[in-house]
Amino acid sequence: MEQMGEIRIPEIEEKKRLRGPHRWNRKMTAGIFAVCIAVSAVAALIFVKLYFTEERALLHAFGNLAKEVQEWQELWEEATGNGPGNGLDQISLTTVCNFSGEELPFTLGIDTTLVRDADARKMKADAKLSVRNVKLMEMELYGEDRELMLTLPDFFEHSFSFDADRIDEQYNASLFAKIFGKLEDCELSLDFFSERNPVSWARHLEGWQEAVLIEKLEKPLDIKVPERDDRQYRCSQYRLTISADWINARLAECMEALAGLSAENGIVTESGQDIAVIISVEEKTDRIIRISPEKPIVLSIGKDEERIEFAVSGDICFLGDNRSIDDIVVSMRTELPLSILGVDERLLAVFGNKHDVTDKIAVEWNTEILYDETDTSVTARLHKLTVSVDRIGTFQLNGDAVIKPLREEIEPPEGESIRLFEINEEAYQNLRDSIMKKIWRYLKALSIFGL
């Protein structure tokens, strides 16, 4: 310890060393280090700027949504035992709805069920009408392969059968055509088991980068959802401007794939302008909360000489907790010309005459779609479907619809079956008398309720 204490380093020697080349080397090293840090920071900023662009950030949010959809599809396919594109081959659909209107003195209850088994080529649809929980009538349609059976249990004990192909020809060759007149220029066939080719949506989205402009809006937005007690979401806003030419090409492909309608038969669906859509992405979770058009989307459909134009607005919200698609709220509004229904002007004259004015249908739709993972069912709660028709009035429909995998066998109706379009005059007269007696009983029952 004493020897170490005797070693002294003169201060002047240290000072001289600091003023020498060693001090310059340290400065150079520190400078180079600082430059490296600055270059790294700039490189990081450039990387962030290039990698986390508006396009990549939004695609990441869409990727999250696509993963949820894929997960749901796999669960549904596992429950139904069907592969992609065949998810609706074995289903059960139940609806419970109430129909009311300004011109109706009562609310009409409409309950329906639909079961379909494409592999067995069987289906059954049932509809019940009621007033104030009193059943008015029930109707059942059963289909097996190419034969249909119609049952009206409140009127007849037996069923009426007929072929699903060329119903118009069967009708025109029957007694009904002599009484009510023939069907002209009408080819009517029903196919409940048609084979569908799976639609490759990825193929339809090819080339979207050149057709879509993505912009991030400056200010985030706090979105309140009334259906969730005004729950608030802090969201970044993105604007997608989609080329009208690209949209029209996709519409043509989809109409051909889904409905068999193409430009070759003169039916065209198109937009006359670019479409701007606002995407709201929650900042905390990178999940899409809302998709809505910036302004109403104007579309036209039909042949050149019979083109019908309409506008659609509204939004779609993804509000599920664990998975955003487990709770979807859809609100839409549109306005259509009444001519789209093909209603004869002579029938509308009953509600008054209008000259040089186009009757329109205004539709407002608000529904909530819920997914239940326990039984793989999807429930659509129709909060409000309002249809306002010029000269006729306003009507409302609300209720629930539940779709789930088919779990039971589909059985044909019991009892005797009669070929509908082969009945003679005596059978027709008995049919007519039974219907009129039942209608008279309905009118008498309704009068008791003061309706």
C-alpha cells in the first residue's frame, strides 16, 4: 500500500497528454459515434416512413379482419361438414318478424322456417301468418329433387304437387289457365339445389393497388355507437378512393358469378364516378371499427334503355369484444324508383293519380348480426326495416333471423298428395269453396277484434 502511495502522476503531464493527439482521437471517435447515431435515427425514420405507410397500416387492419373471417369460416365448415363455397348446403333458417304499416289496422306476425340439404336434394319452407298472436294461416313448401309439394293445412288435408321445371307450361295446360288466363312470355322454373362454383374473391381483387388511392386523414375521430350505449372508440381515419372503372369491372364479374348476369345479355351494373370510402381503425387495437362511404354511392343497373339509378348510404360497424366480426351493426339507406318492382300504373291509381312524377321507394335498414360460437349460429336482429312508398304509405318490419347448421332429417309432408295442375272442375270447385269458407271465418274473427 505504501509503494502504491509513492507513485505520483504529475498533473502537468496529464494536461499535456489531453492537449495532444489522444484528445483529438477521442473527439473524432465521439463525433463518428454521434454521426452514426444520427444516421441510424434518420435510417430508422426513413424505414418507419416507408414501412409504416398509410397503405401498410390500413392493410394490417384489413389483415386482422381477414384472419377473423377465416377463423369463423373454419368453425362453420367444421360444424356443417362442408368445404369452402358449400357452407349453405346444410342449413336451418328461422325468422320471427312483425309487419306493420300506416294503412294497416293491425300488426301482422310472420314466422318462417327454412331447412335445406343439398346433398339429399331436399328442402322445406314453412310460413305462418298471425294477428295479435292468433294464427290466420300456414303454408308449407316441400321440395325433393325436381318435384315440389304445396301444403295448406288450414284449408286442406292433402298436399298439391307439381314439377319444378317449367311451371308456366304446366299452368297453361291446366284448368287454371282457362279460368284466370294464360301466362305469356314467362318461363318459370325453380331450382333449390343448383350447383355453385366457389367465387375466388382474391382473383377479383387483383390489380387493386393501381385502382385504389389510400390517404390518412389528419385528425383522429372519437366514434360513438348508440347500439352500445354510446361506447366510444378512438380511431384513425383513412380515405379509400376507388376507380370507377375498376369498380365496374368487379361488379360485372361478381354479377356474372353470383347471378349469371353479364353484359352479353344487356344487363349492366355500374358506378358513374369514383367511390370514396372512409375506414375507421381503432388506435389501441388496430381493428377496423367502421366502414362508410364518404358520400352516397350512386349505382345504375339494367339495360341501356331501361337503366335504373339509385343511391346507397350508411355504414358497417364491427363491435365484437374478442373478435370484431362477432357483433356487426349494419345501417343502410337507399332510394329506388317504384318501377323496379314492375307495378302496373293502373294498380297504383287506386292510391291516387300523379302526373309527371316518378314514384319512389325509400328504404332504411338497421340490423345487428351476432355470432354464437357455442352452437355456431348467426343471429340477425332486425331493429328496423322501414319502407316508404309514394302514394301507398310507410311500412315497417322488425324481428330476428337465426341461421345455423342443419342437425335433423328433412321429412316430406304426411297424407295424400294431388297433382295441382291436373285437377278437374269438380276438384277446383271444392278447392274454391273451402278457401272462401275459411276467408269468411277469418273476416268474422277479425270483426270480433274490432278490425
